[in-house]
Amino acid sequence: MKVVSVNNITKSYKGVEALKGISFEVEKGEIFGIIGPDGAGKTSLFRILTTLLLADSGTAVVDGNDVITDYKQIRRKVGYMPGRFSLYQDLTVEENLHIFATLFGTTIKENYHLVEAIYSQIEPFKDRKAGALSGGMKQKLALSCALIHEPVVLFLDEPTTGVDPVSRKELWDVLKDLKHRGVTILVSTPYMDEANMCDRIALIQDGAFLKIDTPDQIKANYDQILWAVRGKEMFRLLKDLRSNKHIIASHAFGDSHHVTIQKETEKMGKSFNKEDLKTYLKEKNHTEIEIEPIEATIEDCFMELIH
């Protein structure tokens, strides 16, 4: 069952295209990730789907309701957690949750089971003002407020930005539990590693979707040779890697450089192998060279698509 259907949505700000004909569908109970850098159009898309912003053209339906004509129904049945903390900072944790429950005609007690897994972690601080919470605790409170009315669809705009690794893991554990309870989740993030937590993902850049598929399938479709390369002078190494005509792309990844090689160097009529690269780097006076084949990550696939 399609819970979210988007067809050719566009949006511009003062002549700058933020969304360029976005189309996709999300199944019931699916975690659908929209992965891309800041400024790619993720927030604009979420604001359109939650009826906070009008698209310039195109259509979108959320749980059978049109985002323009049925906006009141959509607002009652979706939960939205914006990227910027937007709760009442001068009210306490409990007061914020109480307000959101009241707005939707329910109570904390009635729907506590919906938020227990995450709210229980901040409940000991229920009398603390929201503005005094840490980044991770603010996100947990915001998620609790978005869930208290039992939404059919949950929109999370970069929920883990600025959050510590432990809180990130806890949040994704909660999202998996919500998925098992039938909640449909759309989550945006600039963190490529979080793509693996989603059922399907859309890679977005400059307002356009580059590819939509499962994380495993996107990685499986990477059809180039990929090596991790290390050396003693990593900055100079990257510069020399990028100047080699056989190398399609080279990018810094943690403690190594990921190097993309075409499977066949057609102009030369032969393969370009690791020994060839090692010889090239030695000629450039590089030492302590390490080259090993690796499997592509989502970030490698994204970099290939925008190259």
C-alpha cells in the first residue's frame, strides 16, 4: 500500500530551483531515507509533504490525502520533527509534551506507550526547561512530541545532526521499533552511513533524486574498481592520485583515499592494476604505500553519481 506518493514536485526560491521534478512513492511501514548534503532540497520537500509549504507544481498525496486540498486531515495524522529544535525552550520537558498531546486531543497518560521507549530516557529530567537540555535530549523530546498523537506517517528532518553516537543509535533503535508497529517513516540525513538503516533510500543532490533503491542494491550496482590507498604524505598523495589519467576519481575517506578505476582502460587497451599504481606513486617519491581492494559504500556510490 502506497502511503506517500509524490509526482513531479518542483519548488524555487527567487529563481533558484530547490526541487526539480521530484517523484517517488513510499510503502506502508517502510523506512525511506532521503540522503544528501545540506542545501540539496531535503527540508523543502518535507515541508511540502507536511503542508507547511506550497510546491510550485506537481502533486503529493499522504495517506490518501492531497497536501493542498486535504491539509487539515494530513496535519492530524502525521508527525513532523524539523531539523531545527522548535519546541518551547522556556517550558519544561513535561510541559512541552503535554501541550502537543492536548493539541491532538489526547494525554500523555493515554498515549504513553507510544513514546515510552524514548521518553523514559529523558523523563528523569521532566522538570528541566527544554532550552537547558543537551542536543541528544532535545532530539528525544522533539521525537516524543512528534509521536504522542500516534501518527500514521513520521517525517524526521535530519534527526541525528549534532547528536552523539550513543543517542544516534538509540534513535535508530526507536525508529526500527516504530516500523515494526506499522508506522511509515521518512527520514532525511546528510550522514551516508545512516542509509544502511533504511529499507530504501533516495540520493539527492541540487534538488534532484540521483537514484532510488535499497542500500544493498545501490552498492551492488557500483561497477567500477575501488581501492583504498594510503601513504606517508596523505595530502600530497591525494593530489597525485587525482592527476593520474587512469583514475576516474579519488576522495579522502577517513584514514585512506578511495580511488575509482575503470575496469578497462580503453584508450590504453589494457587494465590498470595495483602494481601499476604503486609504480606510479613510487615515481612520485611516495613511501609506505598501501593499496587494497574494498567494497563500495553508499558514499562511494553517491560520489560516483555526482562525479
